[in-house]
Amino acid sequence: MTAVADAGSATVHTVVADSFQDWSRAISESFVPLMVRSNDAPTFHGSMRSRVLGDISVVEVKAGRHTVVRTPALIAKSTGRYFKLSIQLSGSGRLVQDDREAVLSPGDLAIYDTSRPYELSFDGEFRTLVLMFPHGLLDLPAEAMGQVTALRIPGNEGLGEIISPFLVRLADNLEALSGANGLRLAHNALDLVTTLFNGELDQLIDTGRDPHLLLLSRIHDYIEGNLGDPDLGPGSIAAAHYISTRHLHDLFQEIGTTVAASIRQRRLERCRRDLRDPVLAKRPVTAIAARWGFTDAAHFSRIFRAAFGNSPTGYRNEP
């Protein structure tokens, strides 16, 4: 296996597998631990070009026929929880997760969750782009996303027709994703992905499949729309949805978090994004914090450091 940096860009990492054993190791190192199998192991070849932008990995994969499996045993050994968005660039792929199956043709998209078992197989030569990112970076509840994993999103109709071309261009221009502007583009991509899957969830809600999901989605949208309000809290959220605060707390307990923790995490992610945004480079840290509902500068600095291991100013100045 050979690994090189592309000319002119030390942060685009290229891996070329000389054997199926090398490929198996490279796949697990680039994403999460996976079991890999292929009937063409003796003649297998594959390559990956990747770039890491903050917490977002952008990986272009080109290879021959093979299958990757995320097993319960591998999941049990892992700590991070990630989503992976795949957009098929050439060839075809088959994704299975949560009792759903998506067959992907060029331009099609699908999302899957590394914290639950899945299988992804390719029956011939293919090229695909994968965006991998922590659950917290997607502005949609992880439990709601469980409704749309392994769901084929056509790249030639609806929102997919708008968003797919942008993601294809990312794959073709990895070298351009550098510095703060590259990180901004990656976050723009996630904003588009959020819009895409929010649309899919709205369609599920409209069909009346899950009233519980409808309520959670409305609460989520309300929180997102009011993050800058320093008075946002369980009382105002519950009142806006005509439910008791006890019911609200029970809803969040069911998904393994609290109302306060969810609000805090989303605010911190917005602050972190703004601190790396070149357009906001001259905006004071206190103004960014206040924009997202943090009115106590010392408190904001403490919880930011606790969450990300650096002060807001230090994080902004990181190379």
C-alpha cells in the first residue's frame, strides 16, 4: 500500500492499495473499523483520496467489487457515533441498514449510521464520495434520522437534483478545500444535507407514519429557530407545543439526552462554526457567543473549553 500527499496540497491524502489486505486495513483506518470481503481478492485494486476538515472527513473512493460490513462486535468496540453520507459517482452500490435497502446509481445519495450495523456492497468498478461526521454536526435529531437511513435519494429529481451536483463537485475539487474556506464549504455541504433529509422527514410526517416523530421534529425546528434567545428553555419550548415540561423532559430522556444539554450542544456547535468562519474573523468572540444565546462570557469560555479542549480564542487561532 502506498500513501502520498497530492502535489501542491499536503492535506489531501491519497492511498493506493496494492492488495486486498492493504485495502481492508486502509478502509478501517479511513472510516470506522469494518469487516471487508471480496471474491476478487487476488486481483483487487483500490484507491482513496481524503481530506479532513475539522470533524468532517471527505473521502473519494475508487475500487473494484467488494463488500464492507459494520458488525455489532465492531460497534461495541467503538466510541464515536458518526453519520456517513454516500453519493454514488460511477458504478452502482447497495446499502442495507435498519431493515431498508437502497440501490444507488450515479448521482444518488444515501445516509447511514456507524452506531448501528450496516452493509455496503459494490458489484463492480465504482467511484463514490463519502462524507463522515459526528452526529452532533447534523442539525437533525439522531433518532429521527433512523427513519431515513438506507433510503435512496435520487440525484435527478426534487432536492437531490439541486444538492447532488454540489457534492459531486466536492469530489472533483478536494484540493480546493483548504483552510477556513474549505471548512466553511464542508459545513455548507452539511447544511445542504440537513435540508435534504429534513425534506425526507417532512414527507414521512405528512404520510402520518409516526406522530411521535412529528412532535420531535417540531420541537427540534423550534429550538433551531430560537437558539439565539438566551431565555430559550424547557418552559418556553413546552408552552410553544402545548405540552407539559414533564412530557418534554420525558421525550428527551427517551433519546438519551436532556433539553438543556441539547440546547447547549447546538449553541456550542454554532459558535464553533462561526469562530472558524473567515467572514466573521473580525467579529469579537463575545459577539459570536451572544449571537447564539450565551450572555455570560466567562461561562461560555468555560463550557467551550470543556467541550472542545481549547478556549474560544485559541480555537479560532488554530492553524
